[in-house]
Amino acid sequence: MHLGKPGSEIGNRVAGQCRAVGLRVRYLKMDATKIYFIVFGALTIIGGIIGYVKAGSVPSIIAGAITGLLLLIAAFLLTDHRTVGLATAFIVSLLLAAQFVPKLIRTGKVMPAGMMSILSVIGIVVAIVAWLKK
């Protein structure tokens, strides 16, 4: 069977070999570290939007968008540039922890300080563990 040019047979029936026809699908490698930082980034962006809608806080939407996007970028950098991705995720998590842990201690409010404190401390731990496994 020819597909237009000589030598473009789909298979070599004599040798019992077949050539794959079609598009190659590249599977995304999603490890737990990448998934965590995607979720953390999305929740940070959503939290910034909620802060803006509920309280009219422009700093919430700006900070949430910037840090959330940085966490998403860090997550997608993990595949090909693991060191840069982990460093970015660690630094952003550290900055968020520095912002929200003292606020949680001061106010005792679960939302948003408690949730962001927990997520950012987990982000620090996840980045360190992933770095040590690297």
C-alpha cells in the first residue's frame, strides 16, 4: 500500500514490522510537586479575586494575581527547568508565608490568613523535599 511516494508503505509485512502512522502524543509528566503548585497558584489567584469582590481590595487582586501566576509558572518550569521552578516556588511560598503567618497569629482568622499560611508552609516543605530528591 502506498501513500503517494514509493517506500511509504504502512508496514513491512515480510519482516512483520509496522511503522506507526499518525500524530505522536507527548504525555505530560505530572508529579505531585507540579500538581501542588498548580493548585496553590490557582487558589492564590481565586483568593485575590474573592478579596477584591468581597472587600474591594485592589492589593488583594494584584498580589493574588502576581503570586498565583508566579506559582503557575514555577509549576510548569518544573518539567524542563526543575531548579528554576523549585527556586521560584520556594521564594514565592516563603514570601506568602511571611505575609500570612504573622497575620494569622495576629487575627486568628481562618480565611484568608489561615488557609494561605497552611498552603504557603506546605509549599515551602514541598519545594525543599523536591529539591532534596532532585
